Amino acid sequence: MASTTALLLLLTILSSLHLPTVFSFEFQVGEIEGWVVPHSNATTLYYNHWASEKRFLIGDSLRFRYKKDSVMVVDEDDYKKCNSTHPIFFSNTGNTVYQLDESGPYYFISGVAEHCHKGQKMIVKVMTPEDSSSRSGSTSSSTSDSSAATLSLGASKLVLFQFVLSTVAAYLF
């Protein structure tokens, strides 16, 4: 009888543990070509078109790959003017990963003004948690070709789950 009660208690505890699965994606900006000046026959909205086909969520990140250039996050006014004098964020490493840590718009420009004026700039809109109940708007090619899924579980819940399982196994066996 005691083992049945313990087993029921264990099942109740395990069923109350909601181990949420959180997916975050790393998007490769510009796909294969990377963060470059758009071709002369491409629209000046090249990167905005690319970004509009994606659904960005809090926790996602953008990878910028480039040579002899830089990437900056600026405010909306500096974005419109291609002004790189007051960046919120700046990197010129050639392989920059930028974490999208809050909802709202992010304004990216090349640090080279001439590149920015030729269309090397982008607006990314990060959805609020309420808007992000699913990624159904993203295309299958964008999730398979340009993003790497990272599965993460809450560490404390995972440790607790492992502890409970090991305790039950020791008790039953």
C-alpha cells in the first residue's frame, strides 16, 4: 500500500511539472551571401524583404557574416539617414551574432555609409510573446535553410526531474 501511495504521489508531482520547451533560432542574415551590399539589380529593400519573410521571436539571434564591413544597431532616425555616428551596437568582427532580447523593431545598418545608402540595411520586427504562439507564418525553407534550432529546457526543472526519477528508481528497485 505504501509503494502504491508513493507511486501516485510521484505521478502527481511529475504531471505537475510542466517542462516547457523553448525554441530559439539563429538566422543567417543574407543567407549564403551574408551581410553584403545588395547587387545593383537588387532592390534597395533587399534585406527588409528577407526579414519580412521571417517571424522573429524574443531569444532568436541574427548571424551577420561579412568582410571589410561592419554591422550596427541604430535608432529609427539614424536608420533612415544611414547615420553611423551614434550606434546602439557596433561590431566589425566579420562574424557577428546579435541576440534579439526584447520585442519591437531593430534597425541594422552597415557602418560604411556608402553601403547603407546602397541598401545594406534592415529592419527586424521581433514579435511579442502574445503574438508568437506559433511560427506558422515562417516558411519551411527559412527554418531549414537559414536557421538552426536550439532546444533548451529550464535547467532547474530538468535537475529536479532527474532527482525525482533517481529517487523513485532507488525506492522501487
